[in-house]
Amino acid sequence: MGGDSLLERWFAAGDEGDLDAFDDFLHPDVLVHAPMGLSTEGPDAEKAVWRDALRAMPDIRHDLQEVISLGSTIAARAVVTGTLQGDFAGISANGKSFQIDQGLFAHVREDKIVEAWEIADTASLLRQLGALPE
């Protein structure tokens, strides 16, 4: 399995709600560092965050623009879109849509992601969702 396809396949499965597929992409010891208090330890915790995200934003999509793989490290740039239809990460449902940039970095061990970092433009997200003033 190519390293660069792991990120693409993980996020595509998440966007489609195929959370069981995460076991194919995430190492049992995976650590995911994410903004807004959404960091997780282990595949089950990451599935729970995605489950909550999909409930709140059923139309969420991660469009990976570029993916670069060097050895056991993967980097990607993504555009994330969605509509907040339910409460998520301390933000109340309001029906507002968003589009933000996201950087993704991952380390691969045993053909699975063992540690990942999600770096998102959270200030823009909060402004678009009305949680921060313009």
C-alpha cells in the first residue's frame, strides 16, 4: 500500500461514513493531533470523532489537493467543506456552510498511519460559522 494513498483513502472513507475501513489505514497505536480539542488516541477514538462530525456535518468533504510522500512521512494539503447541521466541537448547529484549508502530516509504520497531525484554519472556520466576529 503506497503511503500517499493512505491519507486519501482514510479521508475518503471518513467522508463516506465508512468508519470500519479506518482499521485498514490506522495503526492500533495511532495518535491523531487535531485542533479544537479533537485529538485522539487509537482507532476507536478517531472513529468516534468522525461519527460526531458526520452527524453534525453530513456533507463534510476533504478534497486533497496535493499529497507528497517521502519515506514513512506523508504530507497533504486539503480543502474542507461542509454545513453545520448539528452541534460539533462546542459550536452550536446553525446551518451555515464553510470552506477551510487544512494541512495533514502523517507517519506510517507497518503500512498504517501511526501518528497524524491535522492543521486547520480554525479562525476562518469559526468566523464562517458565526462563532467569531468577522
